Amino acid sequence: MLMTVQDFEAAARTRLDPVHADFIAGGAADEITVRANEEAFRRLRLLPRVLRGSTARALDVTLLGSRARTPVLLSPTAFHKLVCSEGELATARAAAAAGAIMIVSMASTVAVEAIARAARDAGADGDPAPLWFQLYLQPDLEFTEALVRRATAAGCAALVVTVDSPVRGVHERDLRNGFLDLPDGLRCEHMADPRQDGRVRPIAMSPEISWEHLDWLRGITSLPILLKGVLHPEDARLAVRHGADGLMLSNHGGRQLDTVPATIELLPEMYAAVGGRVPIVLDGGVRRGTDVVKALALGASAVGIGRPVMWALAEGGEKGVRRLLELLREEFDQALALCGARGVTDLGPDLVRAPAWGPAPPFPGAEAVRPDGAVS
């Protein structure tokens, strides 16, 4: 019986080529940050309230105009057809049925138009949770603009711009395994260039990308823009000044620069830096419903999951991903009840303890107004 994220991973590994399992599990260099993301959550402790008198919890969230039944988003992950023949179509149907926002990867093996149709067809009561689109700003701005227009036309409700990749992280597992490209028959559908007869171009990681490119992007789209990969508080403040509508606090799952801190460790400082002016979605290491509670209590508006989705997709396709999302929603609901919370807006830093922090509030500005309008 699949009862935990770890169960999905164990089951998936029995089905997957070990090379592909390494691609999912691996990270940069010594994978210190990969491990730290989960370990940091385990070090945190919850301090519940009692006798709060609530028979049901409000689990839904609204982020930048996008409404979802759960504060657990599907982070952008590449190459879903590597683990399931239906690829991102299966993932989209599961997310839509669960009412969870899916962030479509620029490195998807299915086109965004088909993903959007699958989500619409599978949505509960014909009203699926919105899709967002993850974007690497390309030095070829004409190609980048065409991709933004394409995602917008498909119905994506926000752009998630990855900013932590001026160069590619070194994945030593993949190098040892010789996994340097997709198998025959698979390709990154969004990188087919119509100006070159549909030739699939590589995703460019460019150290030249700067804040000026964000200003340019802001000028060509009216969609909300979240920056994914901002880790330094000063960059968070700069992001707000340059018009970012939200942050996805992510260290790329430990796949870029190794030895950076776990994202949950950075969350209090990042929340204080933006002062509640924009929402923060935390990505990295979320494996339990209690992890969701901890992240929201410390200032996140929602969390994202990446590797767990890939394991669930490999284990059971659409049904696997849907069961994973149901499991995390059930765990989150139970953890809320046990913490004496009536919903996400009841969560604040007074519920979290860590040896290095002591009594709450553990960070300056903990009483700031949160993005959902509540006072933490």
C-alpha cells in the first residue's frame, strides 16, 4: 500500500531504468543541498493549539488570481514522458481533478496546448485549477516572446521565470551514466523553432540574463510573473522593485549550486525581506502534510512539489499522481486539525519551533500582513 512519498519512490524505482531514476533523484556535485531540503523540515517542530472549535478546515488558496483547492502546487519538472508514455497529459489530468495548480515546464515532452486541453477535460465540474508556465529567458528574445505568446494563448495564468541558471549545474550521476540527452522519440516540444522548420533547439543557459531582461518581459506580457530561484534577501527586494508579482523560493531541488541552504531555512528571512508585498511559494523538500503546515506558518502562501510527482507518475501514471495529491491533501488537513487551525489563514510562526530560533516569532517582521491579507 502506498502511504508516503517514500512509498511512491520505492515503487517507481522497481519500474524505472536506473539511469532515469538517477536523473530524477540526483542533484549537483555532492548533493548536499538535495539532502538538506528534507533534513531541514525534519529539524522543525510544530507546537499546536487546542480547543479551537472547528469541524472542517478551509484548504483552498488564491494566488495571483488563480484559485486552487490545495496550497500544494506541482512544480515544473522536465521530461514526463521519460517515466510515463502519456507524459504531462497524465500529470495535467491528475492536477486538474485534484484542483491543484500545475506549472508546465519549458522542458515538457508534451506541448502546452495539449496539456491545457487535458486539464480542461479533466477538471472537476469543468473548472480545473489554472496552469502556469515555467520559462527560461532565452538570449533570443524573439523566440522567448513567441513562447510567452504561445503559453498565454493556451490559457496559462502566470509565468514562472527560472533565474538561478546562468549555467547548468553539474549532475555527476548523469555524467557517470552517460545520460546527456533524451532517448529517441522524445523531445522538448516547446523548443521546436518554427523559424527553422521545427528544429528543436537546446535550452540556453545564459550568464548575460539580467534585471533588464525582466523589465523587458514585464513590458510584453500582462500575466503575473513569479521569479523562481531567488535565494538572497536583497535579490528578493530587487525583484519586487522590478515588478515581480511573486517569488518561488527554490534552490532548484539542489540541482544547480550545491551547498546553498535549504529553502525552508531561508523562508523567514525572505518573507521579512518582501514584507508581505508579494506571495512566496516554497519549493524543495516538501514530503509530508506537516511540511506544508510548517512552510505556510513561516510565511509561504503555498508550496511546490517536484520529485514526488515524478515518482508518482512513474509508479501509476495519472492515478499515481492523483493519489499522491490526495494523500498530501489528507495529511495537510489532518495536520491543520491537530494544530488547532481552521484553515491556512490560522497558521503563523508561533506554531513552529527550531533549536536555533527558540520562541516565536523567529524572524523580524513576523507581524507583517501576509499576501492573503491575514496578519500572521
